[in-house]
Amino acid sequence: MLEHINISDFKDLVGKEITGCYLVTAKELRDGKNDKFLRIRLQDSSGSLAAYVWKDAIKINDLFSEGDVVRVTATVNNYKEQIQLNVAQVRYADKSEYNLDEFISRSDKDPEVMAEQLFGFVDKVENVWLNKLLRSIFEDKELFALFLEAPAAKSWHHNYMHGLLEHTVSVATLCEFVSGLYPVNRNLLLTGALLHDLGKVFEYSTKPVIDFTEIGRLVGHLSLCDQFICEKARLITGFPAEILLNLRHMILAHHGEYEKASVRLPQTLEALVLHLCDNLDAQSVGVAQMLAASPETAVWTEFDKLNNRYYHLTKI
Amino acid sequence: MLEHINISDFKDLVGKEITGCYLVTAKELRDGKNDKFLRIRLQDSSGSLAAYVWKDAIKINDLFSEGDVVRVTATVNNYKEQIQLNVAQVRYADKSEYNLDEFISRSDKDPEVMAEQLFGFVDKVENVWLNKLLRSIFEDKELFALFLEAPAAKSWHHNYMHGLLEHTVSVATLCEFVSGLYPVNRNLLLTGALLHDLGKVFEYSTKPVIDFTEIGRLVGHLSLCDQFICEKARLITGFPAEILLNLRHMILAHHGEYEKASVRLPQTLEALVLHLCDNLDAQSVGVAQMLAASPETAVWTEFDKLNNRYYHLTKI
Amino acid sequence: MLEHINISDFKDLVGKEITGCYLVTAKELRDGKNDKFLRIRLQDSSGSLAAYVWKDAIKINDLFSEGDVVRVTATVNNYKEQIQLNVAQVRYADKSEYNLDEFISRSDKDPEVMAEQLFGFVDKVENVWLNKLLRSIFEDKELFALFLEAPAAKSWHHNYMHGLLEHTVSVATLCEFVSGLYPVNRNLLLTGALLHDLGKVFEYSTKPVIDFTEIGRLVGHLSLCDQFICEKARLITGFPAEILLNLRHMILAHHGEYEKASVRLPQTLEALVLHLCDNLDAQSVGVAQMLAASPETAVWTEFDKLNNRYYHLTKI
Amino acid sequence: MLEHINISDFKDLVGKEITGCYLVTAKELRDGKNDKFLRIRLQDSSGSLAAYVWKDAIKINDLFSEGDVVRVTATVNNYKEQIQLNVAQVRYADKSEYNLDEFISRSDKDPEVMAEQLFGFVDKVENVWLNKLLRSIFEDKELFALFLEAPAAKSWHHNYMHGLLEHTVSVATLCEFVSGLYPVNRNLLLTGALLHDLGKVFEYSTKPVIDFTEIGRLVGHLSLCDQFICEKARLITGFPAEILLNLRHMILAHHGEYEKASVRLPQTLEALVLHLCDNLDAQSVGVAQMLAASPETAVWTEFDKLNNRYYHLTKI
Amino acid sequence: MLEHINISDFKDLVGKEITGCYLVTAKELRDGKNDKFLRIRLQDSSGSLAAYVWKDAIKINDLFSEGDVVRVTATVNNYKEQIQLNVAQVRYADKSEYNLDEFISRSDKDPEVMAEQLFGFVDKVENVWLNKLLRSIFEDKELFALFLEAPAAKSWHHNYMHGLLEHTVSVATLCEFVSGLYPVNRNLLLTGALLHDLGKVFEYSTKPVIDFTEIGRLVGHLSLCDQFICEKARLITGFPAEILLNLRHMILAHHGEYEKASVRLPQTLEALVLHLCDNLDAQSVGVAQMLAASPETAVWTEFDKLNNRYYHLTKI
Amino acid sequence: MLEHINISDFKDLVGKEITGCYLVTAKELRDGKNDKFLRIRLQDSSGSLAAYVWKDAIKINDLFSEGDVVRVTATVNNYKEQIQLNVAQVRYADKSEYNLDEFISRSDKDPEVMAEQLFGFVDKVENVWLNKLLRSIFEDKELFALFLEAPAAKSWHHNYMHGLLEHTVSVATLCEFVSGLYPVNRNLLLTGALLHDLGKVFEYSTKPVIDFTEIGRLVGHLSLCDQFICEKARLITGFPAEILLNLRHMILAHHGEYEKASVRLPQTLEALVLHLCDNLDAQSVGVAQMLAASPETAVWTEFDKLNNRYYHLTKI
């Protein structure tokens, strides 16, 4: 396997030829002056850029699809301050030729640091039953490997590798702080924060493009998590029914409103606070991602169809 | 314990004195010509009527509350074609003095006949896995005893003893018929019909007044049923994941829309048809109950606040 | 006029040249290796397929539009298990050259059998006034010819020839069955089922593409049907006002909710049940059509924008 | 029959005894210092006031109901600037003892003047067909007698005798003015304005309390009007279909939105303008009525539940 | 003026006679065994309790209204673990007899401590313009006196004296914490938090019962605050337009959605985060208040009509 | 600078060559028989038309963008009754080469006549304070120059130069007429009509394409107007608070519903009537514009996505 060169490092290779495997996220046959050319967008975990195939574009167009990984030999060039590739050769790449993890975007934060933070929160849960439950879940190595990698969404907020971990740690951070402000059961709230989106491990498939699994679409991450927690709690002899009931309610109610596919309306203060902290993190990161994706000179972001507005890039 | 006399049989006892235990569903201290009197509404499973306490009303008013069962000695009389009681004595009744089942309204239909119909549908499910699952559930005697008694709602449709069984048999009847009209998997649809509201066994407490349990409010019958089915399926070695997935989806989606507290939107034809048949039975029986409760001379029912309309008593 | 060859029969003609008239439902000028080519989609009542014009594509592109019928001479070929046409000649076809009925899709079911079923339901309506009204409508040959052909929708469910008849028979079938389960007036319910969508005869024009008529858009099929029934009832001396009132209400309320363009909310049990059965058939057939249109290997259908979901192809 | 004394004239009769028949709109048994007393609200077309029965209140309470007309003998008195009655005798009044028209509130405006205005608008409709249609309707004396009396609503705006005429003239006044501002067909718009609420003649019964008729609830005034206009147009040989279509659309669309029980959405400029002028008059008069009903010293009206707000009494 | 005895201290005075002025929040004439009695609810800033007038109840009933302050002489007694008053004398109290501040409930937290916290946040705003603006507002003694006292709502959350200060400090606490998590302009966010509800100073009148002012209803606290900030900023020479624009936007958008009477949708990350933190505090405190108001033995709170649910008292 | 030739005058120049500057509102590279060609849409204040660049289309395509003004030399020709341009030369035009006002569409009505009408309404406001306020605003020449030019919307109704003035005069015309029908304060209503959309002067930038300003998006025209009026009123010594309050309310409430971004709900009759007249003008003109933009032979307009319907071109 070739050593992978990050797209974000191409800026130091202008004029050089590179060879490597990259994910195709868009492909378009365009009309050039005399002939067709092919414009593709290549992505790896460090960023994305445009690449141009000037020869045999029509034929090459049929060799691969969006979502495939291709092996490219190309010259790096700098056109109007944009790094691009002029492609000499490109073909469908076999799975043996690359490491899938290189092609999806991932959290800016170090997953190991975040994992440590997560276990720090687990340690802070003093209720013996809740602590036992959390350990039985997060110390399951197979599951944790999936949890560590998972995104928190297909689009909108945290839609990248480690996004679920990042979001979970953020919500736990918020919930811990907030538990000092309102008369909540801190152990319960923290546990809910740590587990609330666990079902997303089963809801998304992520290699290389994030999409819903069948069970994700037909059952959904709230019920998947509820079901999973019930199973884990059953394995702990004597797990108190009242605690499990409260925990299940927090999971099932964390979307806050039926219209947002919440299974229940929040009916405990802990469930309400969890929902509000989850929402605070999801919305803030979602908008922060849109702002970060805007060119430096922009005054407004792209239009956010989901929320029906543009965002203004505060510059004061 | 006294032998219970049904309220519906009082019409044959006009002028006689009766003694028995009845559920108080309403109580009001009213102004009489010279003094206060107490008007209470008594109910048993056969019907309800008004009873009047003319003496010591203020004192007696404090002896029991709505929702209590009282022991009454009273004379039956007929006032303007309405059977009433003039109460001589009334006091709070001890649980040992009566059989709770006498005081709640129940389905017009014979539960044993309906149970037989239910098992008839079970027999029609030919898929070996689904049949095994249904048997493991309905042949659990303890559970079935609860299922047999349970209501299907607190208010609106089938809000009486055996209501859940009656509704389940109706939905199965509709689904079986409809499976001849559309390209559905008949085994799956029938199983979904038989199990869709099973979670209500845990959602309501029914003695003597129907109300939500704690777990009913905090978790809800869709998730309770989903959870229960997962547990039962796990006990059947080799139960196919794809079948379980389809069944869970039907349970979780049978309310049809998020706004109606559906956990999922119906995404299979079976889930959609189950939702529509469930809705057809619930709505039709709900309105039929309102029409049946109207006096014979009425042209319109009481106002249905939930659906924002009166219903017209068709008379042609 | 040439004898029409059904598109569904092309699979037996691979390698042969055919000549015939077909409806163009899509047309796109595409970039080929060296030149433009034209890809069109042709349809008749038996199915549809892709056809390719490789020569003079730009010029030929201007000769006809989507929605036109063209006369084609082409070779049938089989490309990756898909039957296609390589077009040698194609031109706009004159109305004298073909029979319009060949180009629209139609119900899988035999219209004569369905018509018989319809009259069977008419016979079951025992109320003399309702029976007379039904006969005065369905025995009007001119009207019945239109009714027999009409689609039940422009898109979504039953959007094909005889679709209105198919839907009407289905709703009547459901209503007849359901009238055994709830305390409805069976004669009234059946009559409502048979007449509820009659106004669609005037709401759509269907040759060759289904679209709304002016009166369809400006008045709508509920009011058109109401108006029509009033006229027909007036011609029957002594037609009871109460019956007409109930029938009008069923027609005007069968969409169930104001948001779905219902003129009234269902305020009788018959109107409610009719609405629910209508909805059951429309939704089930709509989804069944989407499932049937999916390739055999698909796991999910196309996205259903109207209902905001994908459907899963149940395979158990 | 006694000569009726208007409630609005009682202020000149303080200290005198009066006898007359009045409509009871509210009745309440209250606790007095030593005994119960009965407080009733009496109404005639000129206004309403409170009346008190101090003796035998419990017995008299049973003699009549809200909605009945009673015959009262009472002394007029002035208590804290409020005219009241101290009742000496009161009993249910027979229909022969009074003229029903005296008991309902009516428009402040002279119906004959308004009728003349209405016919003035009819004369301004120059299109021969529309003019003929309007004459065939408004010159039908029996119908016009009903139209002249009818209210335009049960509650909210114009909920009094001649209210329909008053509203119709207002909407026509607005539409005539507006037809000078926008490119509408003035004849069509004026005709729509004059006929748009005609169906209310059949939708309400008004003696003595305004309520819905059976046909009003089950069919509604939009469809009733549509149906009526179709019948009238059919009687005019050669009435152009296109004109009738436009007129029907205006009637069916004048509520503007499906959520407000409009049969159609306005799809012509005339239908849209009619809807907006209808709405302007209904809303403005509804709020003006609320303001007029407030005591002179009030700063805010009663809470308007329908529109979820208080109104401020502008005083500048 | 008598020295005021707090209602919360009555428990130490059982059997003693007290005299003092208290606010009447409810009043009801009830039927006693032989006679009417008057049950009133008295409130001061420390709590509320029931008081009974057993003699001359009907006459005394007319002497004052709900919302009045009365002077009471009464004996404290303890009935079934509830502290009550048996009233000997009660009359309307003149404003000179009491200090209004004693009669309204107030925050549990010390206003001076909270004021210090508020100024602590002001000090943390490093941007010179924003700091100047905050000082020009909060150092205005007259305004600050009002701000210190004001409630943050009429009902729901923080509906008590100092509630606005308490809510403001909480939102600032949240915003400061959150500014460490997301890429916001901390100075701007903190300033928005401190000023967002300032308009409520003018929106409510609070003595003794919290209600809307005329300008509160007709203009609203968002516009009042916007207007106030513009005026204050104009007085600071050179105040940058871009900063004012961002600040105004935060104020005008902090309700988050048009349906919740937000003037704007949040279109900057700071405006969004402010909205979410405001919401987090308002909702959490609102529910915490409902839970705190429930008896210790309760399992569920009263029904929350605004949010359509009961809340469960977590007890684990 | 060349003398500008109006696009609407091209019909008299068929076969001639013209040179001039025009705004590009659309640009598309299309496939011609042998080569690419460029189709652009050019606009000035008198209309718009299509122009074709047949040579060097790909290269020329890069020389300018939509929204630019270009200098064109072209031959006018008439193709199937459509006036078009065959472009010989085209290049980006410098701001010194043209007068921006020539390129945006403008009201059909003479702005001077409308300005006179506006001042006529100002004269009719008899309340001395309101009159003074209006004069202080409309006699500010700098502001009035902006007001005279401004559009009333970006899309939908009055989205052209002088549109704000035209809309303002229309709403004032309606309000004046309506003030004769309902018990409103005429002075207040007229003032509200004249000022209600004044904030749009600051909300839109208009050269050459209408778009939102930053302050327009972040603050909105309701708050901008409210703020502006407060400032102007402060400059008039003794301006009565009650009048200002009423006026502010009208401005803040004129959108009528929170969902339509109204800051307040109309709570005075004047605010309600202003909202309804504003709506009447906006909707009627919006639909009239759509109808006017349809070809003469059309039966239906383009689909109106905002209002979810087609409009029918009334032809009677």
C-alpha cells in the first residue's frame, strides 16, 4: 500500500506529481473549449479539492462512480489561490490498495483525549448501579471501538468520524455544569448524557459515506438505545427498576417533541435538561460548521434550508 | 360478601330497598329547598345511575371520595322515566366487601368468544417463527390473564374491560380481510395486528378506574411492546433477524405520524396497512360509542373536543 | 393504421426491427463519446422503455416534445438485461396514425369484471331510493363510459386508466366488509362508497397524459359530485331530503380533514367510515405501486416526497 | 299581546313597574345574605340587563330555562349606574304572548336602506347574464325575506338579525371600491360579493337564538350557495358555462384557506380579492363589536379566545 | 405601621393571635354546616395559607376583592398538619398601613449577591464599547432599582420579585461557560445575556400582582429593549455600528422562532447560543418550580397545560 | 455615455444594429447544432429579452456574470413573434458607461404623481402631532429621495423601483376609504398606512438587483421603522406618549401573525385594519403581477410555489 498523502498537504507540493487513493464525492462531465473534460471532487479525512481530467473524459467518466475510491496520478497546481489536480491517470482502486479511514472527514479533536474525558465522566457517576451499567457498556471493547468511530449524524452537526464521541463528551460537559444550577439528580443526568445517542452506533454505517442502516431507518436510534440498555441492565443482578425506568425515559424523550421524532415528551427534570443540552450542542455545532465552511471573505453562509435562514459571519 | 345486584336490573326493583357496593364516579353537594343534599353517581359494570342523600349531606360528603367504592342501602325509584336511588345509608366499603370486577364497564362481547377468535388468528399465522413467537406470548397464562382484562384506552375508544382484546380481534379481522386486497405478507401483518397494542397491558392500571401506570407515562406502550417482543424472540433460538426487524417496525410505526406519538413513520406496506386498520377500528368504535351514549331523541351527540365536532345521529 | 405492438412484448423481438407509435414521456440530449445522442423514454399501456437516437440527435431533438406520440422505426436490443431500442427513424405522428388508448397505462384488472362487481354492489343496496339513484347514475351509458376509463388520480395512487373504477370497487369492498363490524347504515355506506369519487370523471382529462380540467381545478371533484348527485336526486320524485342530506355529507366529508381539502369534517359514522376506507385503499395502493416500480434487487424505494420517507421492500 | 317596552328605554322608567316578555340568556342561582336568589339576564333586540328574583328562587329556578322567553312583572331600579329589574312575578311565556322578533339583537342599520343599497349594487352589474342571475335570486320574495332577516354568524361578527344583509352590503362596497385599484372583472367581483354568503340563509336558524341547522352543519354555506347558484343559472337559458365556472369558484374559495374550511384556494384574482374584502369586513366588525361591548372606562376588552388576544381601546 | 410577621413564621405561633396585612389571592364563599363561611387565601413574600371567616361571611365577602391587601386579626391554628387562620376581624387595608414589598413572592436567592454576580459579569466584558454600554445601563441607579425588583414572567418561570435578575445571572453563567465550548465572540454573547430581557422592566407592573403594562402588551419586551439599547448606544460617541447591529440582532432574535414571538430568527452563532441558553434556563426553572410546588408524597405534578404533560417527581 | 435605448423600443428596430448597456439577469451555455452558444437574458427598466452569442461562446461565457451590466453590440431580430438579439460583441461594462437606473424595472405609475398623492394624504391627517411627525419624516429630502426609489419587496409584490411608494399610496387609499366604514381613528390609521413600510428604505439595497442589506436581515423593517419613528417623535417636544404607543403598535403589528414575522399581534382596531389593508394590496398586486407576466394565450399562470397554486386567467 502506498503511503497516503493528505489533501491538506498538497499546498506544499505544487508543481509535483503525486500518486494516491482518494474518495470521489462528485463527478461531472463538462464542456471545454474544444472537448469534454471531467471535473471530479476528491476527498480524504484532511479535506477535499477539485481534480480535472482533460483527456478521454467521456471514456474515463464510465470507469468509476461517486462514492468510489480511485487511484490517481496527477500534478498539483495552484489556480487563483485554489489548489487543484491535473489528472494524468485515474482508475477504480481495489480495497487492498488503501485504508478506508483515510477518506472520511473526522473530528478536529483527538479521539483518545475525548475517550479519556468520557471515562472521566463515567468515574464521576457515583450511583453504584449507574456506574456499573456505564462500565458494562463502555468497557465492552468491541462496542467501544464502534462508538469511538461513529458519526453523530448523516448531515447537519457532527457528521464525521468520532462525531458521536465528540458530541457525547460535549453534552456530558454541559450536563455536568448545569447540574450545579438546577435541582437535578446529577448521577442520572450524567448517565443519560453519556448514553443518549449510543443507538447511533447501530443507526449509521460509515464506510466510506455515512448512511442509515436498515435497522437505523426501521427502528431508529432512540429505540435501539432503549433496547440495548434494557439488555445490559438485565445482566446486572438487582438493578433497581425505578432507576432503569428513569434512564429509559431520558433516552426515549431526548428529542424533546413528537414532531422531532421523540418517542416521549420529557416528563422529568433530568429528561428535560438532557434534551435542552443535547439541542444546545447539536444546534451550536451545526451552525459553527456552516460558518467554518464559508470562505473568509463571506458575509453570509450558504442558505440553511433545514432552518430556513442564512447565517451572518460575525466580525467584530 | 353480598350478592351483587347489577344496576341495569334496578328497573325491575322500583319501590324495593337494595343493599350493595358500587363505585362512586361523581359527587356533588347541592342546594335543596331547605337544606343541602348530596347527589352521587354510582356505577358498576352494567351501567350507572344517580343516587340522592337527603339527610346529613354535609357530614356524609366527607366520608368518601370519587373513585371509592361505597356500601349503600337505598330505595329504588323512578323519576320521570329515570331510575334513581334515595339513599338511607352509605359508607366507605372495605375491599373485602366486594369484587372489584363488578364496578367497571366492560365490553358487550363475551371475552371467551373473543379469546377463541384470537387463538384462531394465531393458528392462521403459518410462518413457523411468527407462530412460535405468538404462542410463546399468548400461551403465557399470567400475561394472558392481564391481556384478557385490559382496556384499550383511558378515554375515547374501547375504554373498558376486555377492550384491548376486543380491539385486537377487530384489527386482526380487518387485517386478514385486507391481506386479500393488497400485496402484503399476510403472516407478518396478522402477527403485527395481534401484538400491536400488547404494551397496553403494562401501560394502564384498571382497578377500578382506568389510569396510566408510571411506566406507561414514562415509556409508553409502543416501546414497552417493542422491548417485550425483543425479549420473547431472543428466547426462540434462531429467530431470524429480518423477521424481528419487520415486526419491531410494525409495532413502533403503528401510530402512523410523529404528531400522534408514533415512534417511526410506516416504511413497509405491512406497517402502513396495520396503522390504517388500527385507525379505522379505533375511530369507528370511538364515534359509535359516542352515538350509543346519546339519548334516543337526540339529533347530535355531545361535542367531541378531541376531534372538534358534533356527530349526527343518522336516522334513515 | 399499423397494428400496435405492446412494449411488454418487445422482449420476444430482440434483434428484430419494429415500427409503431409510442408516447414520449421523457427526452434528453446527452453527450456521447464523439457526438450528442438523444435518449427518449417511450410508453404505451403495457409498459415503458428507453430508446436511443444516435444520429442527427440535435436536429431530431427539435421535431417533437414530451407528451407527443411519435412514429418510430427501431431495432430491439438487450443491453445488460434491459430491453432498449436503437432508433433508425422517428417523427411526430399524426392522430390518424394511432389509437390513443394504446399509450396510457391502465389497471392490471379487467374493466369488465370490475364493472360487474360494481353493479353487484349496486344490487346489494336495498334502500329503494338509494338504489334508484345509483341506477339513474350508473345506467347512464354516456357517463358510465367516462367512469369506466377515468383514472383516480394524476399522480400517487391509481393514476392510470380504469383507476377510478378499480378504486371505487375496492372502497365498496372494504365498506361492505366493515359494515358487518360497526353499527352503520349499510345501504348508505355502500352508496357513498360507490359515488364518492364520481366527480373525478369531470376533474381529470386523460388523453394521453392525465391532467386537471379547468373545472377540476376551480371547483374540485367533491363539489362536482355533490352538484351532480343533487341534480340526479331531483329527477327522482319524492327522493327523501334526509337521505340526500346524508349522502351529500358523505361526499363532501370523505377527505376527512380540512387540511386535505375536505369540504366538511365527517360528522356521521357513515361519513367517517367511508373516509377511513377510502384512505386505506388510496394509501395502500399508492405504496404498493411504489414498491412494484422498484427494481427487484432494491432494498428501498425511491424517496416519497409527499410522505417524506423511503419504503422498505419486505423480503421474508 | 302587550305592547313591548324596549330594554333600552328602561332607563326612563326607574322606579316604575313594567310587565313584558323577554328572552332569558343566562340564569344562575346565587347565595344571598339569608337565602338563595336568582339572577337572570334578559334580552330583547334593543339590549340586555340583569334581573333579580329574591323570593322563592329555588322553586322559580325550575320554571324556565336559558333560551326561553318569560313574562315578567318587575320594578326598574338603578344600582350603581346600572339599570336592573327587581322581579315580582315571572313565568314561562306562551308563543302567542309575544313577537319573537323583539328578542334578538339586530343591526344598527335600517334594513330597508341596506336593501336599497343592495339593489343599487345589482343595478351596477352590467354583464347581462350576471345581472339576470342576481335578479332571479334577489327578486324571489320568499328568499329575500329570509335573506333580509338572516344573521351572518352564530358568534363573532354580525351575529344578529340583518347581519347577513349588512355584511353583504359592506363587502360589495369594499369590492366596488377595490375594483378601481386592481385589474379585476368588476361585474364578476360585485356579483361574487353579493352572493358569497347567501348560503347562510340555509345554514342558520334564528328564532330566537342563532344556531346551525342540520343542513348547515352537514353541508355548509359554501356548498349550499354553490348548489343554489347552479340551480338558478340552469333556469336561465344560455347562461355561459365560463361565467358560471368563475362564479362558482369565487363562492367555493372565499374562505381563502383549507384550514378555514374553504372548499378551494382562490385561483383567480376576483376570488382572491373577494376573500380579502370578506375577511377585512368580518374581522374589523368582529373587533369593533368587542370594543363596543366594553364598558366606557375599560382599557382592554375581554380576552378574545378565538384570536388569542385582548384588544386595547384606543383613546386618542 | 405594624411590624410584619412572615407567613412562613406562623408555624411557631400556633394558638396565638396575630394582626397584620396580607394580600388576598383567592376568596370563596362556601357552604358550612349551618351557614356560609368565607375561605380566603392570604399571601406574603414568604408563602401563603388558608384563612377562614366563620361569622358574617356574606357581608364580609363584599368588603374586599382578590388582589386587595387586607388587615387581619386572627388565631393561628394547625389543622391536619396545615397551618391556618381563624379570622376574628378583617377589613380592606389602606396603602399607608403596609409595605407592598411584603406581599409578593420573591427569589430564594439574595438579590445583593446576585447583583454582585451581575456586575462581575459586566467586568468580564473586555470589549471597551460593550463594557461602556453595560455600565451606562446598569449604573443608572433608577433603572437598576427597577431591574433588581422585576419578575421575569407573569406566570411560568421566575414569576416573582428579583426573578429577572436571577434569570439574567443564570443565562450569563450559562453563556460564559458555553463560550468556552463553541467559537463565539464571548464579549458579545455575555453582553447579550446580560441585556436580553431588560425590556421586561417596562413590560410588567408588579405591585402587588404581576401583570402586563399597556406598553408591554402593545410593544413587547424585545422591541422595548432594542429601542432602549439604541438610545443608550447613541449617547456613547463613536459606538461602532457593526457592534450595535450584532447586539440588536441578539435581543430581537432571542425567542428563537417566529411562533414564539421572536422578532427575528437567530442568524448569528451568538444569537443562537443566547436563545438556547435562555431557553435552557427558562424551561428548567419553570419545571423545577412545578416540582417544588408539589406535595412531598406526590408522584406527578399538576398538569402543565402549556406543555401538555405531567412531570414525574424523580425519587432515586 | 451612449444614449440608452429601451428594450421595449427594440420592436421598432428589427433588422437594425444597436449598441448599449444592459443588465444580465440569466446566462446559460447551451448546445447548438455544431457548437456551444450562449443564451443570456438582458433587462432594463422597460423590459427584458433573450440575446444569443453564437461565436466563441465558451470564452465569452467567462467574461461576465449574472447581475453584471454588459455593453452589447447586436442585431435586433424577430423570431416567431419574439424580439431577440444576435450579439456581435459583448463585454463587461464599466460603471462610468451607464446610468444604473436604466436597468431595473419600475412602477408603471409616475412617481411624481404618486408623491403628490402621498403628500395629499399627509395633509388629510388633522391631528397636529401626527401631522408634524409625518412632515418631519417625508419633508426630509435625503430620506424622501430613498423612499421614492425603494422597492416594496425582493420578490412577490411591488418588487421594482418606486414599488414602496406605490404600495404606500395604495394602502393609504384603502385605509382612507375603510375609515368611513368602521369606527377607527382616521388620523391614526392614515399615519400608520403612510409609515408602515418605511423601514424598507433601510431593508433593501437596490442597485441594480434588489437584495437585503445586512441590517435588513438582522433587524428587519418593522423594528427599523419602530426605531426610526421613536427617534423622530423624540425630536418633537411634547409628542404625546399615548399617540406614539399606538403608532408603534401599528408598525410592529402590521404583519398580522407571528408566523408571518409580525412583532406583535394587532391589538387595536387601527392595527388590525392596517394589517388587513396592507395584506389586501400586497396579495392582489402580487397575483396581478403574475397574471400580467403570463403570455396572452395562457389559461393558467406559472405555479406560485409560495401559495401553492396556479392562477386562472379570467377571460369573460
